[in-house]
Amino acid sequence: MFWKVLIANRGEIALRVIRACRELGVKTVAVYSEADATAPHVREADEAVLIGTAPSSESYLKGDRIIEAAKQTGAEAIHPGYGFLSEREWFARAVRDAGLVFIGPPAEAIAATGSKTAARQLAIAAKVPVVPGTTEALRDAAEASAVAQQFGFPVLLKAAAGGGGKGMRVVREESQLAPSLDAARREAKSSFGDDAVYVEKYVEGPRHVEIQVLGDTHGNMLSLGERECSVQRRHQKMIEEAPSVAVSWALRREMGEAAVRFAKAAGYVNAGTCEFLLDKDGKFYFLEMNTRVQVEHPVTELVTGIDIVQWQLRVASGERLPFVQSEIAPRGWAIECRITSEDPANGFLPSTGRISYLRIPAGPGVRWDGGIETGSVVGLFYDPMLAKLIVWAETREAAIARMHRALLELTIDGVESSRDFHLRVMEDGEFQRGEIEIQWLERRLPSLVGVAPPPEGARVAAIAAALIADAERHGRATAPAAATPAPNGDRAGASGLPGNRWLDVARREALQ
Ligand code: MV4
């Protein structure tokens, strides 16, 4: 095992990697920008190196400076986390050329999967199903038209260099083909510096299901099963779960084997994810491979018992995976909610400010992977994801109830957050029945964010809060405190008055 590892990231994932390192007895080096001088990941690491000013382009994306920091501190390896430099082929190569270990796939595997058309060719060669379409970039609108005739409308134009939905255009009729191709090309050019666009048949109303794979340097490649990631908005996932209600044991095996075949064909090592669309008939299609640890990895950890980040470090140091595929099966159910500093009631507008109060949920089956604390300043320089709240329970129903309970325990003051939105999703009948697909959230959003609190309850709570606040200002006790629970078994709260649960709720709210 390495003796010291540098973490080229910030926030919750930097803390997640530090935890894995500490459990393995590995020393840690954090890097940070001026904006993050007092951030938790800087304090938690054994050492920290300032690498630049607040903008990512001046700090967390400065690969050369980060490699320099690793050499200066004597770190042997670099963990890139997700985002930032994690999927940059040149960075993986530069780390290796500097005599350090990149904790991720070989640069060649990043290159092999980076182009969507090349990845489709790899998938086809590995007998992994892909959506019908081309495996080469389109020359012109006439060729696009011929392909569309062959597969039938609607079709989807995609940037070959793309990912995450940029440079994509749905085309429903012939007349839209040429203008959409122009638009897709322009967007692809400005986003990726490459205007290559290809075409696929458009799959309507599928789920987004992905397979976590883990490979070592000895030729072992395992599937850790699927994650259901359909609850997303504008290609930003909000909620993920494992397993998926739409995946049977037989399908899990089939998709897992397909993902492993693809990863092997790409020369993949370390943790990675194969993304699929799963249509209403249970047919699946490979989309792309993510060559990094993903935000949603914890749900897989909770249902498999396998610590993915620890194993990233272990396989990167040459260790052999001790698992066999037949032993890996999901147990129970895990759900993750991404807690962001966005205001769902306001079109998910990013919110900034200082976290003046933070109450972190706890209790059975609850995990908090966070990057914030009371006093943290949330700005606009980085991603709005503040933390991930993850729960595990025996069944999906119990996991939803547990997530709801945990969200009720969560308080974030000082910035708007997605907390209430997540509560509404957990209360939603369609979500509870697992009736979700990639368009579900966008369609359901109005009814999720538009719900007002029950008016009577809100009024009672407001009056109570005002009375209590007034009483406490004048130094009076609010109500007689209960020394012992009510003898009749009624739960008497802080008010001491059985049946006055609204008062207890209001009092808690007022105190907060
Ligand atoms: C598709 C598709 C429908 N049909 N391809 C979006 C991002 C990129 N990874 C691929 N994406 C899609 N490709 C075909 N042929 C629908 C999407 C898509 C999507 C996929 C996964 C998760 C969320 C999504 C949201 C909108 C569209």
C-alpha cells in the first residue's frame, strides 16, 4: 500500500478519500484554493498545499501544480475524485510520467472510452448492445437524413466528444434535421472543441441504469451491480438508488456481464461505471463509460458491503481483488439524496451564503458524506452539491421511510437547499411505486415544488412559535417541563403536556 496519497479534489469526495486512506493507514495530502483555506478537507488531511486562487481553472484544474505538490510532499499517488481532472487523459498520463500512480484507469482506457463513436465500436465488438445508429461522425445533413430514414424518427444527434447531454438534439421530423445538425455541431464545437456529431435512434421514456465495475491489474473485472439514476434534471442526478426496481436477477447478470465485457475490451482497471438506457420492454443499451469514481458510489457500497474507494487505492497499489462474481449480490436497499445549495422552488437557482446552522441526520442506517460544516461559506466557484445523505434498509419501502425520517432531522440554515424537495419526492406516490424514468422529475417538478404546507398546521405553528419566542425573551418558562413521561403512555414532549405535540414541534422550530 502507498504510504502517502495526494487528493486532487475538494468537498465531500476529498473527505471520502481521506477516510479511506486513514482506514488503510495511508497519510494524506490535501490541495486547496484560497477560497478553501478553512475547508474541512484541508483540516482533515495530514498536510495541505495551497495551489491557487478560487476559480477551478486557477487551482483544482492546475494539473502540473498538483503533480508538483505531490512530489514536494513525497506522495506516491494521486486520487482525482470526480469532476476536475478525473477524466482527463493528459492528467492520468502526466501523473504516470512523473513517476506517480494515478488512482484510476490507465490513460489509454480513458482515451478508448472518451469518444462516443469509438466507445460504440468497442461495445459492438464486445457484443454489448448499443442503440441503433452510426459509429462514425456524420458528414452532412444528407447522410443524417439517410440514417434517419433507415431507423425512423425520432432520432438523436449526439456530439462524439460529448457526455452529460451537451451537444444533443432530438429530431422528430425530416425538416428539423439540417437545422438541428447545425445547432448540435455548434454546441459540440464550443463545448468540446470538436464538432463531430453522430446519430442514434431516440429511445423514448427509458430509465438510466448504470453498472459499477471494479477491476484489478491482474485481469480480474467484477460487476458490483446496478444503480438506478433516473431521477435527474437537466442531466444532473438528484436521487440514486441500488438496486433498481426494474432489474431482475437475470437482467442484473446480463447487464453486469455486458459491462464487464466492455470494461475488459477498453483495457480498464480500477473503479468505473457503464451507463445504460433500460427501455420499457427491459431491453438495455450501452451509452458510455464513466472512468472515475462517481458521486453515487455509496449506494453500491451499502448494498454490496464493498468499500469502493478503499479498493480503488488497493488495486492501484497492485493488490488482487479477493471477490468472485458469484458472491456479489445486493442486500437490502440504499437511496442517496444529493443535498445541493439550490432553491427548487425557484428553478433550482444556486443559493450562496454562510451556513449559520447545520444539523446532520444520524441514527440507524444513515450515512452522511458531506463537505460542509457550520460556518462554511457557499459561493459560486464550485459545484452546488453540499453533501449526500444516504440510507440503507432491508426493503425499498423501509429505505424511503428512513430517508424521509433522516431528511426531517436535517437542518441547513443560511443557504437555500434541496432538502424540502427531497422530502416531497419521498412522499410522492409514483416515486414510492418506483414509476420513474429519465423524464419523470421534469414532468413531476411542478407538483413536487408547488405543494404548500397544510395551512392550519402552519398557522398554529407560527402562532406557537411567536408566543414561545416572546415568552423566552421575557425569561419565562414556556410550559412546565415533564419530569417523567405521562403515565398513560401518551408521549409527553418538552411541553410536558400530553397531546400537545404541535407545541413541541413549534417549540423546536422556534428554538432553531
Ligand atoms: C439517449 C437518450 C435516448 N435515446 N440516447 C443523455 C446524456 C448522455 N449520457 C446520453 N443521454 C441520452 N441518450 C438515445 N439513443 C436519452 C438520453 C438522456 C438521458 C440519459 C441518461 C440520463 C438522463 C438523460 C436525460 C435526458 C436524455
